[in-house]
Amino acid sequence: MNCIPLVLLLFGLSSTLAQSSTSAQSSTTTTTQSTSTATTTTPPTTPPRPSCESKNGTSCEECLAYVNCLWCIPTKKCVTYPAKTILPPHSLCPLSDARWGLCTINFQILIITLSVAAALFVIGFLVCIFCCCKCENAGSGRFDNKMNRKLDKTKMKQEERKSEMKIRHDEIRQKYGLSRASPYARFENPN
């Protein structure tokens, strides 16, 4: 349940940064258009929003109705969010007293929560990589062990066949009187 305000706050911060960069770009294009063509004027498409400073002395909820506004509790001032510095400077408002997006979450809690979440994400990612590598190595070790067992079994079967063939050949030699000692033994004993 606590994640929903944080996600909304992050989306608001990104939209504030996008709005500030878009407004800077639109002001440069407006000035170049006005200098290039003096006779053509473009009507504004949206009515201008009231400035954040016009909400000074009101409540936090009224100030934070606009995404680019920042509420400072001790001074009860509503100021435009300094998008260039990402975090508001201490001279503008201390982090523990600054509110943006939601009146219930201050910047210190937001920074601590986001840093803990980022650390947990990085640790989880590293653990996943470690487990995947370990499982892959364990899997290849199991495969190697299985192949070694199969190789040992085939070697044992070959050795058994060799010994059986040797016994059979020795029986045949004995039956026909062939000695294994010397291949010329049968020529020497003409019995």
C-alpha cells in the first residue's frame, strides 16, 4: 500500500522534469518564430496555469494540485519546484519539511525508501546472477559425473568381454593342445 504514493511521486517528478525541459524548448521556438515572422502571431492553445507562488499561504493540498509546485511546511510557502537541481536546496526548504506530489511524504523518507529499494534490487539481481551461474556449473558438473559413470561402465564391460574371450581362447587352445608359451611349440613336439 505504501508503494502507490511513491510510484505516483516518481511519475510526478519525471513529468515535472519533462515539463520544465519542454517549456524551455517552447520558449526558444516562440522567440525564434516571433523574430522570423513579425506579422504572424500564434494564439496560445492552453490557458496559462497560475504560478505556484500565487498559492502561498494556502494549504498543502491546494499547492500540490499542480505537479511543478513544492510546499514548505514551516514557511507555508508554495514555490516552483527547482527541476534543475533534482532535490530542492536547503536554503529553499529543508528536505524533512519539503512536500511534493503528496502532502504526507517528505523528501528524506522518499530518498531513504528509494535508496533501500535500489539496493535491494541490485542485491537481488546479483543473487540471481550468482544462482544462475552456480546452477549452470552444478548442472555441468552433474553432466560430467554422469558421462564419467557411463564411460566407467563401458570400460568395465569391455574388460569383462576381454577376460571372457581370453578364457574361451585358452579353453580352445587346451582342447587342441596348443600352448600359449611359444607359437613354435607344436612343431617341436610331433606327438
